[in-house]
Amino acid sequence: MDTLTYRMAEDWVDGGRPLEALGMLEPRAEELRASFSGTLLLGRAYYRSAQLRKAEEELRRAVELAPADSYARYLLGRTLQRQSRHADALPHLRLAAALDPGYAGDRDTCAARVG
């Protein structure tokens, strides 16, 4: 995927237009899955369009590609949390918060739901 198209899709995801972004991303999904950033962008677009099963699949792949990326862990945790799978979400949110203390509030909220 060329850089301009990637940036446009990223802007659409960030601007609240994930379905338009997915229209550009899905035909190139296999190509995108070859890199962490492409996989993460697909996961973000699915998350923001509430396609949570697809988001989970892409974000699990992103975490496999970059296990120490705090944002990928955080977004996977939030995706699981939005599916009411709090116990599954908590380990990802804990690790995200350990890597970036800015995620501690979400970790604590999830922990309260589990425990």
C-alpha cells in the first residue's frame, strides 16, 4: 500500500470515519498484515467501527508482531473489555499500564469488574 493511501486511511480512522477507511484497507488486508503498523491500522479501524471480533483477530496479530507495544496491548484489552470479556482483557491492560502508566485507569476499571 502506498504511503499516501495508508495516511489517508489512518486519517479517516482518527477522524471517526472507520468504515471509509476499511473500504480502502480491506482489499489490501493481506499486504497490510505483513507489517505491524498495517495490522494495527486494520485493528484500529475494526475497533472504531465496532467490528470487535475482527478487531480482536487483527490486534492479536499485532501483539504477536510487537509484544512490547503498549498501544497494541491496550487496544486489544479494550476490545476484549467491550465484548464483556474482562478477565481476558485484564492481562493485556496490566501489561499496557506497566509499559505506559497512562493506561493505569483503564487497567484499574477492568480489575474492579473482574475482582
